[in-house]
Amino acid sequence: MDPELIDKLVIPGNTKIVFLIMDGLGGLPREEGGLTELESARRPNMNALARVSLCGLLDPVAPGVTPGSGPAHFALFGYDPVKNNIGRGILEGAGIDYPMTDRDLLIRVNFATADGEGRVVDRRAGRIDTETNRRVCAKLQEAVRLGPGIEVFFEPVKEHRALLVLRGDGLEDRIQETDPQKTGVPPLPPAPLSPAAEATSRILEEVVGRAHAALADEPKANTLLLRGYARYRRYPSLRERFLLNPLAVAVYPMYRGIARLLGMTVAGGADTIEKEFALVRENYGTYDFFFLHVKPTDSRGEDGDFEGKVKVIEEVDALLPQLVDLEPDVLVVTGDHSTPAVLASHSWHPVPVILHARTCRPDRVEVFSERSCAAGGLGRMPMVRLMGLALAHAGRLEKFGA
Amino acid sequence: MDPELIDKLVIPGNTKIVFLIMDGLGGLPREEGGLTELESARRPNMNALARVSLCGLLDPVAPGVTPGSGPAHFALFGYDPVKNNIGRGILEGAGIDYPMTDRDLLIRVNFATADGEGRVVDRRAGRIDTETNRRVCAKLQEAVRLGPGIEVFFEPVKEHRALLVLRGDGLEDRIQETDPQKTGVPPLPPAPLSPAAEATSRILEEVVGRAHAALADEPKANTLLLRGYARYRRYPSLRERFLLNPLAVAVYPMYRGIARLLGMTVAGGADTIEKEFALVRENYGTYDFFFLHVKPTDSRGEDGDFEGKVKVIEEVDALLPQLVDLEPDVLVVTGDHSTPAVLASHSWHPVPVILHARTCRPDRVEVFSERSCAAGGLGRMPMVRLMGLALAHAGRLEKFGA
């Protein structure tokens, strides 16, 4: 079924929908017969909510597929994560919350070290620090100027990584990546991979040439490698698709950037989970869709820190009544994907979900856990379906057909 | 989601995957409130495995759709069973393990009896025995010779059924079937159904004419009816799609043929279930994917022999530790479809599945049965998803998107 069927059924409403997303929520036990992070957490509020809600397991992309943050969040908001697979350059831009325009070609840059003959000897320039990165980007910003009609921006990201933006008309992204993927050879040319990309290729050759000249006196970052070319693509916003007026509350730039790509207003000022909850409460009258993003569940999972992830879930549980007390028409508690601490990485495992609404049909789930959700009323379904369910329970979808 | 998304994510690995497939495993109780064949079987090893694994129910094609062996096995191996629906002629060729080439047009032949005016009086030639079939095929092989560039092969199958293979360039399968589907009328001509099939149609007219002449003195099989034209189609192999080095162990020719169509090496020499398990163990070091096919569950089901099917499941259960002891990274125990003895035929009911791996998240399934699997962690999903899950749990899929 086309996930976009729901777009045709959307009607306006005054109801409120809150998505509490614990990044990387799904987990695994540490030993056979053991409990997952979620199961190990003291979570009276999540359990109480699960008892009076509909629960289930969501597959971010498809069974067996481990998603990156981009596809996982697109699916959460009802965007087909494969059809809308977001280009690396755009995600890099979103990751530093860069204000992209629809004339932009976004490119990830790795600073690297080359020897006297131009051969790459270190593909990460000895992992220069972010301060050096900032200085090098400022130098390039000064040195690389192109003819009329094309603007160039160098934006530092972290360590040896930066973002290169070309802004102009008719830029194409079918260009060969210049990273040779090994040392001892020079960077590849930014050759066109289609005839339409020839003009862009020539511009990039000029950028690379001028950049090399400007970096010649750098001890480490004396060359640059280009990857993940992505022409900016405008996605239909949550307002256009679902008539929602959405607010995103997220501490990490990547998720603020993704929210902005989908037309959400992004709240500022929170640097703790507690402050994020407060921001939702403060802005509750102004918006009707709230995306509250909790990052540390994923960070602790990525660190392999089982206990740390348990503690974050407990912290969120203690704050949950602040959302419940708002009595939103629909309250969703879930994750964007699984990050089991035992794997210390994103994984393909489905994510447990609570969907609370007055119109929820009761199921038999008594606690909020991966194994209880497996027998919940939502069953197992692709995550891209969640938004349609949320809209339906918020009274925002009309009947299909007569 | 496109099942072929996983193809783009596959990475090489040294892990091992074992698929133990009990053909027609799913069943039904004999009376209201009763147990299925699987539930009736003494199966301590399957139950123990289910307790430490992920369980669920798989739909071979879609809810309500009863699959043939071709689509059911294609789905098991991750091939969309509708898009890859295998032509009748090819399945007939696979069924006798015929070595097909990509220049072949495969046609199912039914020998029939015609009267003096050429009208069909028995569409199955009085179900001649297989010995007669062999003799008739040898006679046709001798008598039917065509011009240069086209070879003809007649292969006996069973009773009145045979396989006709035309081998040459540019053969087309858009040809009218010649079986009139009733008696009292002559066979239809092998007329072209598209302009491109005209040359093939003329060749088939010549084949039919020469065959009739050669069969004129046969008491029963004095004519032949052509059905299920299928130009050989090459499927991407499991090696090409998933970088697997697969071994198939199957007693019945049909399943050996299907395995070969998908590029598996087919082990020889087993004529009992016990010997099949031994073959997997003997070859365990050489391959990384094992398809162990157990036929008698389906045969007893087709016979309507409930107790017989229970006994086969018990026999497999007793052998299961031989696979568990190998400690494969992924061990799947399931069927290709259901064959409830009370229906004495394939059915549309979903199939219970055990997926065992170190990275399995526990669910609440304590025994292996159709009803317990309904509340398992895998939930209910299309069978074509199984291969993606197996590859993920074997560490052979990389992350999708950034």
C-alpha cells in the first residue's frame, strides 16, 4: 500500500499529537535469558501508559534492515524511507543545521594529507582537531572564489570533516567521488558521471585546484577529498502533507536539521532532556504536532553502555507524566530504531511503540517492553505506517471511498 | 518495500546460515479444540530451540493465497514469488532436474488419445504407465528432427506427462496451448499470440505434425497436447544476490531443480531424512548456506495422513540436535507452506518459523506451534522477508542510509 494514500484523506483539526522519540530505544539482553535495556529500567510511567494504550513493534525500514538516522526519522514522520533516501551531503548539511537552499549542491569533504607528488598518505589528515578544521575552512572560504553565478561555502563539521556547498543554477550531483579509498595514489578527478554533469564537474575541478593552492602550506590538511554529492531536494512538509503545525524539540543538530527539512519549526534553548520536556509544555498552545527527540538512549547504546542506556530510559520515564498531563489527543512513545548496547551500533531489530489515544482499542500488553509489544494490538508493521495511525486517532483522516 | 533492497546492502562474511525446511509443515486440528500435526508431535528439541529463538508466522505469498512449490520456495530464498512466478514448463523441467539452457523453450506435454477423425477422446491417454511414456518419448526423440539451428528433446516425466524442449535462438513462448480442455474436438493449433512468436509457431506445427505421424500406431498415446510454454529465464543466483555459497540437500527432483535454478550446488546421495542431515554435516566446512529440504511432511499431508505427518515431524525433531550442534550463526526451522492433513492439499495458512541466532531478541514463545508463533517476536510477515532477517542476523547486511 502506498504510504501516501493518507495524504489524500487528511482533514484539518484542532487535535494535538505528541511523538516522544527515544533514539535507538530498542535493545537486546546482555546474556541469554536476560533482560533488554528497556526491560531493565524502572519505568512505572511507561508501563502504566502501555496498559491503557495500543502497543506493537515497528520495523524502521524493513525486517533485517539497519537504518541510518535519516531513513529512520523519515519513516517516523510517514515518509517512505527508501523512496526518500536522503543524500549523504544533505544529511551532512542537516547535521550542522546548515540553511540549505534549493540551488545547493552539498558535498562532504574529508581533509587529507598528500605527499610531494600529490599522493594521499593520510585520508583523514591525522584527524586534525575541530579548531584547525575551522581555521582551514575560513582560509578556503577566503581563497576559493568562482565566476559570477556560483557561490562556494566551506563549513567545518568536526575533526577532518567539512561541508562544501556550491550554490547556483543547474548544478548536478552525478559526479565521481574523489576519495581514492586508499593511500599511495592521488585523489580521483571529480569527473562527470552523466553528460548533464559536465559543467558542474568543471566547476569542481576549479574548486579543487584553488583549494590545493590555498592548502599547500598546511602541515596536515594539504588536500581535500569529495564524497556524497547531493543536490538539495525539497521534501513536502508536514504542513503540506498532513495540515500539521509542527514543533521539533531536539538537542542534536542532525535531528534539528532533519526536522527543518520536513518543514518543522525548531525550538531552541534546550540542552537537557528535562528542558526539552519543558519546551514542549511551554509551546503546547502554539503547535499541534510535537517531535521530542531524546538522543542519549542512542549515544549510550553506541557506547556499549548498557547501564547508561537504562538510566536514560529511567530519566525519560520520570518526565513522562509531564506529557501525559497535557492530555494530548495522541501520545506516541517509541524510538527511531534499535541501538542495543551489546552491539554498540544501530541494528535491524524492530522498535517497541506505545500509541495512546481515547480511541485506542485495548490489547493485553501490561508492561512496555520489546517482548510484550510483540503480542500487542498494533502487531508488527513498518514504521512508515505510524503517522497514518496517529492522524486517524487524532480524528484527522476522513473515510476512504464511499 | 522492495524485497530487493537487501541486495544493495549485502556484504561478504564467513558466517553460516542453515534453513531446515519441512515441506507443508503448517497444519490444522482434526476436530474443534484439537491440536495440529505439529502440536501433536513429541518435539522436545524444536520446543527447546523455540524458547531461545525468535518465532513468528510467515505468509508464503500473501494472506489467503495457497502457493505451489515454486512460489513457496522462491519466497523462502528471498525472491518475490509473484514477480518471479516460474513458468509451468520451467517447473516441469526443474521437477525432473533437467539441465536447462538459456536458449530453451520448455513445454509441458500431455499424451492423449484421438479417434480416427483426430478428435481427442482421452486427454490423459488412459494414464499410460511411466514405462510406456519412456518408450513413446524415445520414439519421438528418434522421429522428430528439425532443420539446422533447432534441437528437440522429449523427456518422460510420469504417467501421461512429458517435457518437450526446443533449443535454438529467438524462440518465443507467446503461443496458444493446444489442449482443447474437453474431449470430442481436435487439439488446437499452436497459433502465435504475438507477431514475434510466428516463427516458433511454425516450428511447433512441424513438431506436432511429425509427432502425430510417429505416434499413429500407438494404441493410447497417439496424440499430444502442449501446455505451459515457458522460455527459460535465468534467475540471479544466491551468490550474485547475497554473496552466499549455497548447498541444497533434497531427495525430490523438483526441489533439487529449483535449487539449481537459483544457483545452488546440489548434494547427491541422500534417500532418507537421516542421510540428508548427515550430508549437511559432511559438507559443513565447504559452504555457508544450507537448504535442507524434508519432503515427507508434505507427502503425508497430501495423503490426508495426520498421524503419518506427526511421525515425520518427530523424526525431524530427533535429528535436529545434529544441526544445533554445528552452532550455525543462523538456524531457521520452518516450512515452505502449509499442507494440513485434514485438507489433504496445500493451503493458504501461514507457516510457523523459528529463527535462532545470537542476536535474536527473546520473545515469549515457549513451544514450537502455529498458535504460539502467532504471538512471537517476528509477528506475521511475508515469507520473502525471511532471507533479509537471516542475512542481518548473520552479520551480512550493512546499514541503509546515513
